[in-house]
Amino acid sequence: MADTQVADIADWFMSNIDTPLVIRKEEQGDIDQVRMTVRKVSFLSGSPDRDDYVEEDRLVLFGEGRIATEGDGGAAALPRDSYEIPLQPGFRCQIDGAELRVATDRAAYHVVPQ
């Protein structure tokens, strides 16, 4: 089922290529918001490193964007013109019309076209 969900998420982003998006991430009470125009979508499979730490699967969005954190009043360019959504085991996704929601044990993402 997770493979199907990864494909659904990637398809959603692919159908919104070159569309300005707002990505809202909530993690441990902190809210970050990114405004981004996605140009390319990649899926990177996690792999263990030499210390047996397993890096998570993740969806990488490439494009221009800016990130702002709640309360700082400013915004900065995305590092490396990319944004990653880690897909931990057991993540969930919901596509409702033009909106995409992805939830993991650590964070919740809500993505909408601008």
C-alpha cells in the first residue's frame, strides 16, 4: 500500500508542475510554510549508512521557493532549490480535490495550489 501512496503523492505533484504551491508542515507544535513552484519530483529510497542508521525514503521536490517559520516574519530561499518530504514507514496520504495531505509519525504536511 505504501508504494501505491508514494505513486499517488508523486502523481499529485507531477500534475502540479509549474503551479505555485503552499506547503505547510507542522512538527512538534512548530509550523513552517514554504511557497514553491515545483519543476521536478524525485523519489529517493532510504538506505543504511555505515553506522546502521537507516535513512528514510523521501520525496524530493525541485524548484524555486521560499520558506518562512512561524513568528520570524521573514523568508529565505530554499537550500539547493529543493524541499524534502520524509516518508517514514506507516506514513499516510490523503488527496482531496486540489489538496494533498501527508502524515508521518513526526510531521504533517498540507499542500495546496496557490
